[in-house]
Amino acid sequence: MQDFGENIQQVHNDKLGRHLVAGMNIEPGDTLLEERPLLVTPHWECGQLKCAQCFQESYVICRRCQVYPLCMDCSQHDDFECDFFASGAGKGLCKDILVKNYGICGLLKLLLLLEDPATRPDCATLVETPVNLDDYRDGDGMWQEHEEQVVRPLMASGLVEVLSSQQLTCDSLHAHCIRIDSNAFEVTARDGDTLKGVFVCGASLPHNCVPNTVVALDEQFNMKLYAAVPLQTGDIIYNSYTNPLMGTSQRQHQLRLSRRLDCSCSRCLDPTEMGTHMSSMKCRECPQGYAVCEMDPDGRPGDWRCLECKASMSAANVHELLAEVGGALVEARGDLQVYESLLTQYKSMVHPNHFLLLDIKQNIASILRAAALMNSMEQPCKKLLARRVELCSDLLPICRAVVPGISKLYAIGLFEYLLALIELVELQFAESDLNKKEYGAQLRTASLVGKKAMDLLRFEPENSAEGYLSDRISMELERIESDLNKYGG
Ligand SMILES: [Zn+2]
Ligand SMILES: [Zn+2]
Ligand SMILES: [Zn+2]
Ligand SMILES: [Zn+2]
């Protein structure tokens, strides 16, 4: 399933359990781990049947087993799965078992991998991971979702009796669902839909909000993990399972929900979040100061204190404000004007880099981008294009700061900025707001931005979303080059 590079070693300690460390000094971009997914499956709640072979939309059912959906291009799927229902132990089960309860798809796959002696060893690491069910029972919606979509239909299907050697119970099925979820990465099918890919090794790397690796996933759902920064011998190999554009309180909340994890990485312990101030509040007592969350000696968040005048702000106050903005964001429902007024309203209360402002800015930028794509922008067009350039450029330093080294986040930020800038300056030149010389200078800036983005994507597989993004950027660069030849002198 997985292939370690020669440059890393597997070690064990009490805090992290089994984990990987650099076995020598490693350069950014060097491959550390390659892994094929144990299984790929639609999300539990996926309503659209997918081909069992290629994951395209399905319109037919396998003629042999009469259980698995297939597409027009595929006539067969996994032999063991097909045989199991066509002539094996599952022959007597209702043929609608999967089609009627499509949510069971992922777990059914795992159960049949466990049933097949040839693939059972591949699942060992996954199914041996202990799961404390009491952490999940009666928790958020996840338990309920598993119960309704997966566990109940499977228990009623008769499959559990057929797979009697696995001694399946409601609890053991729940534990499998949780193992699948916590070892899954979002992978993208060729039609753009997202699926879950379960990677036993890649998903078991310890978490750090400032990861030292990059995860690349190609169209065949193969994972490649490569170094984002130089690694020294003995450095622990980290992955990140959270969104770096979230503030510390948000990230920690998400990590607790999805992985039962309390992160105490360098970013989580730094109240300024690596100098970005992504969670800092504007002080209410002095004009220049920003208040940051003070940690107690155990690293637990306490009240907030201004870095300038030392005035304090109660944590309850901060949470109230954040909840208010969060609610207003949900209410905004994609309305450009509402987002702009929220931005004006909250700018005076938080740091300019605050994650909530970033969230609002990203929303505005994506609305403007979609509008530009559909050519539905009302006049004055240039004003909105200029706004998009401004927003994209605001996001860049933060994207750069939160993921050091080789960063897909920063590359994508640069690409968005490039597109916005090119559209604006082309229009400005066409309408004679820019002369040839000014246009040339802007194109040269754009070209540098594009090259920087390409450089960050150079270790991504060709047949991946990021690989195609590279192709796209190189097309833009060619266009810029030819315009520069024409006008740039
Ligand atoms: Zn297919
Ligand atoms: Zn079949
Ligand atoms: Zn952290
Ligand atoms: Zn102050």
C-alpha cells in the first residue's frame, strides 16, 4: 500500500506512538511517502450512485452481481466484490442492498476487504486503531449520521450474519465508520466531484498547524507526500488536518470535532499566530494596540490583553463578537453588498488580518470572480475588477505566512491574484487608462507572479488538479509574453 522513501524512518515514542522522522537531511520537494488508498468511496450522504469501477455517475447495474452500480464505460468492477454477491456468501442477500442504502458503500467496501484473505492484511493497521466510542456517542451529528446512513441499514440487510466471522455489532460498525472518516482525505474524481480516499499511513501522521510536508493527490487517487521545507535528521514528519486560514480557536474546535485532538503546535501556542495577528482584536482602550489571547501555563486560553497598553478584554466579550460575526456571515447568503458592509462594520473591531475579515474577503473575491466569468458584471466594471485585485493582494501575505516553504495555498493565492490583475490591466489598457509603458510594467509584475506560482507547484503530479493549474498558468504566461513583445518594448 505504502512506500517510504529511503530518507525517512519509522520510530516510536509514548507521546506520538508510531511515527516517521527524517533519516537524513532532506530538501524541499523531496518525496517522503507514496501511498495508494486502501479504499475510495463517495461521502456517506452522497445521493448520486457512482460507478464502482471509475466513480463516474452510474446509470446501469452490474449484470453479474446485480448489486453494484456501473457506468456506460465500465462493464466490470472488483472481482471479489462481484463474486461475493454473484456466487459467494452474499448471493442470497437482497439485490437492492447497495442501491437502496447507498450510504453503506464505504463501509461495505471495508468489510469486503476484510473478508478477502488477499486484502485483509492491508486493513490491519486501520482496524487495529482503537476508537473510544464514548467520545462520539451522543456527540455532534456525526454519530447520528453514521447510525442512520450506514449502521442501521447494514444491520437490517442480513450482511452481518453472512460475514459472521467478523463478529460485527452496531458498535464495531460505528468504530469502522469513525476509522474511515478519520483516515480520509478529500480526493477529486475526474468529473470534479469530491470523494473520500482512505490513506492509512498518510492520515496517521501527527498533526501540526504548520506542517513541514505537502500532500499531493493525483487523478488515480495516489498520494505523494513531499517536504515543504528543509528537514534535518530526526525531524518529525507532520501533516496538517485543518484549514490554515482559520484562527486558532476555530482550528482547535475543528480538530477536536474531527480528530479528538488538542493541538499545541508552535502556531497554537503563539497568540500572534506567527506574527499574522489572525485572531487579534483591536484594543478598546488605546488607538494603536491589539489585544491577544493570553495562555495559562498549560496552554489553555484565558482572557485577552492589549500588547500596547496592557488593558484586558474578557474572553466572553471576544466570543460574543465572533459569534455575532459568524451569524451575520451565514445570514449574508452570497450577497456582495452585505459582505462589503460587514467588512466595513467589523474592520474597526479586529486586526486587519483577522480570520473573519479574511473569510469575508474570500467570499467577496469569489463572487467577483464568478461574476467576471459569467460576464455579468454591471458597470462600472473596472471598479469591481480593481476591488478584486485589492482583495487578492490582501490575502497573499497571510497565505505566505501561515504555510512556510512550498505552499499550494500560496500558489493558488498567487494564481487568483494573477487572473484578477491581468483582467484589470487589459481593460485599463484597452480603455487607454494605461499607456504602453505602464501596461508593460504591469505585465512584467503579472509575469513574476505567475512564475512564482509555477515554481511552488513544480513538485505536483502532472495528472492532478494542481498539475492542470500549472498548465493554466503557463498559458497565461505565454499570453503575457506575447503581449509584452507587442507592447512592452
Ligand atoms: Zn465506470
Ligand atoms: Zn458485479
Ligand atoms: Zn496547532
Ligand atoms: Zn491598548
